[in-house]
Amino acid sequence: MDVATARDGVEALGLLRETPFNLLLLDIEMPRMDGFELARHVRRDPVLKAMPIVMISSRTGTKHREQARALGVAAFLGKPYQSRDLVECVRGLLPAVDGDADAD
């Protein structure tokens, strides 16, 4: 998997508009633009709106999970999480790629 990182939601939105990505991993708590606001921008963008979003956050209460679901977030992982759970989640949301079955 190729991965790009952003320091905050504003930078992430710029990257998303410049580069094709297959999936977005997103935290709720970020400077300048929080994860909920970034998810709203993604869902309103005609090019990005179908991109699966996985939210990863220490804020795991029902209120935050429901807000994420309402924004079309495909999966929600609470911190701390196991890396195998994240990989499983990502693989479940992305289409199979040749050779992917052997990738770890």
C-alpha cells in the first residue's frame, strides 16, 4: 500500500484534490479542520464522495460514532487499535488487487 500523510484537515483536503486515493484514514481531532468537517467536504465533492472513509479516534462514544455514520464514514476504529484490525478493515473496503492475497 502506498500511503500519504497530512498534518491537518486543510492539508489533507488539498492532497485529496491533487492525487487519486482509494481510501481515507481520518482522525476526529486535527488542527485547522477536524475530521468531521473534512468528511463533510469529501462527501460533498463529486470526485471524492464515493471514497471510503475510516475514522480512527480516541473519541469512541455513541455520539461520535453516530455523527461519523451520518457523514457516510464506512468504518470507525477506536484508539488504541490493533494494526491487524486496521489492515483487515482497509482490505475489506478496497477492491482486490493482483497479488494482494500475499501482501502483509
